[in-house]
Amino acid sequence: MADAAREVWITGLGLVSCLGEGPDAHWQRLAAGEPGADTTSFAPWVVHPLVPLALDTQIPKKGDQRQMEPWQRTGTYAAGLALESAGVKGDKELLGRMDMIVAAGGGERDYAADGAILAGLRNAADPGAYLNERLMSDLRPTLFLAQLSNLLAGNISVVHGVTGSSRTFMGEEGAGIEAARTALSRIKAGQSDIALVGGSQNGERKDLLMLFEFGGFALKDAFEAVWNRDAAPGFALASLGAFLVLEARDHAEKRGAKPLAKLSAVVSDQVRRTAPGAIESSLGALWDRLPPVDPARAVVLSGAAGTAPATAEEKAVLAARGLPVRATGTFVGHSLEPQFVVNLALATVALGHGKLFPPCDPTGFEAPFEGALGQVVVTGVGHWRGEGLALVEAVG
């Protein structure tokens, strides 16, 4: 079967977050045990803000920058870094047949328009008519278009010339899992040779913080490591962008590209979480679908958000498997749609160094690992739905 025989390499990596830009900056902060949480800018909520970016280096036209919202600029920037890393930036022939799969949420609110409408609504003689009138006059067509999730893929096409097939997935954490799974499956099946996969989020948004506060999901008042949030569960929203270039081994070798790592498997599920243990059962079945994992050289990079009960159930599964674990959300926060790709990228960074970064967990759940790193199991458990696992391996 072509699906079983075709090896898929990660040949490009673009990553920006609160820890910095690129693999080296991220490794330095991970190795030093320095999370990037901000507890004051959006108090009482905790966020992980994006570092400043020199946008001109990846989005040279000011007009392009102006018409994008922050999450689109972040994603387009990270995509440019990934293409640069893979050595394909500016290669019109290759970019013209490169597939693109993006995980994205909706666009950002116009706070001024929202505030004005809500203020006027209180005293309106006919609230329904007033609301319709203001929505028709205050919301510009360009503002509406900027909310479309596939605008990130469109901007990447315009700025970087990636013009093969394009897909955009929505659906919070599950979107990122499915984006990676679909890209991998298409390349393994011979339907694609090279693909750009990833996403971005602007977590420094009052509307998102309000939304997740209403659901009881937002971390607030004090920052704690992911495994130390039992008393006050929640996730810290993150601003970040992550893209990977996935490529068939034979295609990469033909153009002389070197692998950063091998993406061996991505498996996904979405169970009804109506009874305790549903997540544990799902992750157990998914783990059995992965290729063999060598406990002497394998670790887990967990995408646990810190929410209840999802994080507790994931922790139980990981404890039973016995591999050293690191929760990346402690360092970079939680970004929903792109979170799974972020963790694939961080797994690739660790494999490039051949070792795991130290624990950052006062509970002691994260055990030291001094061995030579060869495999990373990446987990993605949505804060309220969607489960997935991946296996990323060293090449050679």
C-alpha cells in the first residue's frame, strides 16, 4: 500500500509565540524553564502575548499588512518562516503545486462598533429595528470579509505564492489535529507531494477572554503550570503562529532537502464526554493505533489545556503509559486551532537537539529525561471536545 510505504518528512518549520521567533529562541526559553505568561495586561485573566515581529521581513507590502487582522499577520509571518526553513520560498514552480491546509477560527471584533451599538441599544425605542439599522450601517463589507476563516490561507497565497489546493478547517483544537492528519494522509497516499500546514491565533482579545470566561475555561488571577491547576482549572489564551512544511521523502530527496524530523502518524477521535473516562478510553484506543514506541528514547509533549475534567483524564492516561511528559501549555499557553501544530513544531525542535527540555512542574508529574531523544508522542485533547495523537520521530 502506498499509504504504508511513503515516508513523510518535516522539512520546514515556522514558529512564533510568547517565547520568541524560530526554533532557537524557543529552545533557549524551554531549556531555561521560562514560561511566557502575562498576568497584568488583561487582568484578572492570564495570557501569553506574542513577541514583537519585524513584519516587513515576511510581509513586505505595507498594504498587505494593513488589510490583515493580527491573527492573519501572525499566521502569514509564520508561514513565510516555514517556507524559508524548507528552502522553497520564492520557488514559483514548487509553490504553485504546494498544497495548503490551515486550522483557523473566526475573525476579530470591532470593539468600537460593538460598544456604540450596545450603548445605544439600552435606550432605543425599538431595539430590534435599531439593531438592524446599526448592523447594516456600522459593519463595513471589508470588516465582514476579514472575519472569514479562509482569509489566512488567502493571504498566504497572495504574499507567498502558495497556490496549490487549499483547505481551511474550523473546530477549535480538533481543527489543528485534522489539518495535520489530512496533510499526512494525502502525502502518504500519493495525492500530494508537499504541503504547508498550520494556523495562528490572536489571544490578546477581550472578546475571546469574555467568551471563555462565560464557559468557565479561562485561567485567571494567577499563573500556574498546567498540571498544577486543579484548584482553579483553565487555560491561558495565547497569541502564536505555527506552520510546518510536510513533504514526501522521495520528493524532498529529489530536491536535496534535509529532514528536520519524520511525521509517522496522526490519529484522531471525537467522543461524547457525557460519562467519566470517555477521554481515557479514547486516548487509549488512539495510542494503540500509533507505530511502536520505544520507552528508552520516547517522551510525550502534551497539549493539555488545564481545563477540567479533560486534563485530569489525559494525565491519568499519560501516567499509565509511564513516559516522561512535558506540558507545552505551561510555556506558550493555549491557542485552540493551531495548538496541535505548535506541539508538532516543538517536538521537531526537541528532536533536533536530541534531548528533552527540563521539567517545569511543581507537582512532580513531569519526570526528568536524560536519554537520547528519538521519538515524541504529541497529544491534543480539546478543552471540551476533540482528541488526537501524533508520533514524530528523528530521521537517521
